[in-house]
Amino acid sequence: MIKAKVVGAGGYGGVGITDLLLRHPQAEIGCLVDLADVGKKMSDIYPHMKGFCDETIITPDDPKALEKYDVVFFSTPDGVGMKTALTELDRGAKVIDYSGDFRFSTPEEYAEYATFIGLDPVHKAPELLTETVYGLSELHDIGESQDLLGNPGCFAVSCIMGLAPAVDSGIIDPTSIICDCKTGISGAGKKPHPTFHYPNRYDNMNAYKLAGHQHMCEIERELGALSNSEVRITFTSQVVPVCRGIMSCLYASLNEVMTADQVLEVYRSFNRDNRFVRVFDASNPGGTNDVRGTNFVNLVVDVDVRNNRMRIISYIDNLMKGQAGNALQNMNLMFGFAEDAGLNSPGQYP
């Protein structure tokens, strides 16, 4: 049985991984850390946890927080993990960070990302960047030798998994990619904000960050690595009045005339061994309900025959495969557990 420490436990990412750890057959919660809600029980903040997790939130400098844990989850904003990950690694923990701190393998790549979103381009622990891996196991080998991992962004998971088979096989023009992405309100996190106040959010939808979303950097880098060429995408993020879920409509021009069945075979072949990717044809369009509360990526494959353009609809739960579920999947791989331990659920419907 391994013990986990969750930093940023009071947010949606923190309660998400806490909930999953409670269901895991080989893991238990060692401590829950945050700067807010200190002294409160997790079940006081989230009443559905009553009787399941009554652990008290503690500060980062509490003696209990300074003990050694087997795995530490940083459900924190950019800039937090890079300052404290080395301490946890030196204690013997494996570290999984939710932010962009460890999604890049060189200081130059990180600087490009940080500059793009207006952060300090100087990484505070550049020596760790050669040790990290981008935490999308469908594309990267993640095993027991891995101690540090940058969990992907939610839009990035949706788009990369929706486009990787086509880019890897070379069937599309990588300069023609369009990502039209809609997310639920929970993607903005727990902290109240006027933009997400109920009267402003109900019965309303809008595009945002038209100058460029932070997850674009991950998407272009991962797809570029698959195509061995520079990839530039047109990316539009939108928020819609639902709680959770991402629907990404992904378009690209085919390099030669192909039927939907031919593209479907490319996708099924690529994902043959990917436990959490399900591929459908256009007769089963599905929706976010089909992945809610699960770690699955549902991909609907189609071809716009008139324009010889591939069309992929990618569905994920932004708080699961887009965050805590993917983090637990990575933890399983890093400790040699079954990949779906604690995640083998069809979700809830409706």
C-alpha cells in the first residue's frame, strides 16, 4: 500500500484525485495540503466525502506534510511545483504535477510556453526538466523508473488524442489543422470569478483567449514530434453552460482521397492497445455524457467527402482524463499497478 500527499487538495483537481485515491486498491491518502481551508476537514469542504475522507487540511509546513510519502500530487497553479518538487523527490517520492511546470523537457521549451502565457520564462528548477516526461501514456512510455511527470492540460489531451493517429500515419496535412473546442465551467476551477457567476454563465456561451490558449504549446509540440515537422494549429477555446466535459471538433485536410472507413481503421489500429481510448464511426456521435466521470477518450471519426477533410469529434471529462483520472493512470504506471486500477468504471448515465 502506497501513501499519497495531495497539494492543493481543496480545489477541483485536489478533490478529484482524493476521490480516486479513496477507490484505489493499493493506495491511501497520507495527508492533504493547501493554503486555504486549513484546519477544516475535507468532508466539511465537500460534504459528499463525509465518512469517506474526514482528513484535515494542513499547511505545507505542517510536520505531517514534511514526512516522506510515496507519491505527491501537485494540484497547483504554474510556479508552485517547480519550487518544491526537488524536495519531494529527495525524500523519495514520485511527483505528478498538474501545471505546466514539468510538461516541457528543456528550459527553452518552457520559456516559450511561459512567455506565451505571460509568466516568468526562467524555470526555477531547470535541472529537473531532463528528468520529467509528458504524462500522456498513450504517446510516451511511463514506467516504474519514472519519478517526475507533468500531467497534460485538459484541452491538450482532447486534441492530441483526437489528432495523433492521423498525424502519426501521415494521412493529413499538418498545416491545415483546426481545433474547435468547448469546455464546461469547471475547467475554470473552484475560485469564484465574475465571468463564471451564475447570471453571467447560465444560457450563455463564449469564445475566449483568442490570442492563444496555453495548451496550444503542448498540442503543437506533441503533434510536431509525431510528424517530424513543425505543426501550427488554429485553436479556438469556448466555454459552454455545462459543469464538466470537453468536446473538441478537429478538422484537417486529407493528403489523398480517403473514405471514413479507411480513416476509422487508422484510428482503431493506432489505439489498439490504449486502454482508455474508444473509437466510433459517425453513426454513433455520442456526447459528453458518455465520458462523464470516466477516464475515457471517445473519438468519433468521420470524413467530409465534399472537401476531402477529416473530421474527428473528441470527448473527454475535463476533470478526469483531462486532469485527476489521467494523473491516477500515470501513478499506476509509475508504481507498476494495473493501468486501470481505481479507474475501471463506465461512469454514470444520464
